[in-house]
Amino acid sequence: MKERGKFITLEGIDGAGKSSHLDFLCEQVRTRGHEAVLTREPGGTPAGEKVRELVLQVAMNAKAEALLMFAARAEHVANVIEPALAAGRWVVCDRFSDATYAYQCGGRGLPRDFVVGLERLVHPGLQPDATFLFDVDPAVAFERQRAQSRSPDRFESEKAGFFVRVRESYLERAREHSRRFHVVDASGGLQQVRDRIEVAFAQAFP
């Protein structure tokens, strides 16, 4: 019987730069002799990508956002994450349920109990083996976002106070779940951050 794979998630506010390190994290997995499956949320499946397009562009209340995120997550867990883990592959996912706590609860003020209930319905018993939180000052993240040429989505267009609340919520999650969270200082250059990731990865998977 094949050994179950590991589930790794990357989290952080918009502009933290986590997406720039997805491939590098997959390389860390492969150098340890495991197959890496790279995916993202919202998204990861045809239905999930449709939901992504909707929530990033169409204004809606926090409860509707969370329900849509978990609808996409249910499809993602059933069709991508769980089958890959069962087959012994390691899954590297750009955001998971911690993002809903940070953005919809922390950022938008949705009660945490609402998300706790959805989490129990959609992925009972499934939590990441390790979560790498890319932490950066929202002012730095904003400058990074502004330097990009593309138009910002609905979340990226939020005001500074929103991202302060999201960051605080992420750091609170990291304190609550300190065994699986690894906070990575995402300030500085690409190589500096990758050096920190390498250290954090070695701590998560010695």
C-alpha cells in the first residue's frame, strides 16, 4: 500500500509574493524524491476556475464569497487533492481554508463559526501537513502590486485597512496552529526569501 502524500499550502496577503515561490517549493518536494502536484484556490478544477473568475470580479457579500469558496473547495478536494494524496503524491496548493478565515473573517468580518461549519462539511479530517505563511507589511505588498502592469482584481483593489486585518488574521491563525504554520519573512529579494523557504521547509519536513 502506497504511503499517503503530504499536503502543503502557501498563504499570505496579496502582494506577499507567494506565487513567485510555488515552483521553488515544488522543487523542494522533488529533491526529496516525491512527485509534486501544483494547484490553487479558488480554482484547481474546471468548476473551481469558474468560481475564481466570479469571486475575483463580481461584487458580493462575505457570506456568499465564503459559500462559493467552499463549493469550489469541495470539488477541488474530491477531484484533485484527495486522489493525489491517496496516490502518494505531495500536493502544493496556493491558498486553502486559512485564506477564507483571513479574507472573509478577518478582512470582511464574517463570524468564524460560519467558516468552521463549512470546513467540517467540506473537508473533515483534512488539514495541511505544513502551511507556509508569506508575511510582509501591507505597505510593501501594495508597492509590489502597483509595480505590476495588469489590472487589479476585486480583492487586490481593497483599501489598506482591509489588508492590515487580513494579515493580522493570518498571524493569529499561525499562533493558533503553530505546529503546521511556518511564517516566512517575505520582505527582501527573491533569493533572500528562497533561502528562508529552504530553512522553513527543512524544519517542516526534516
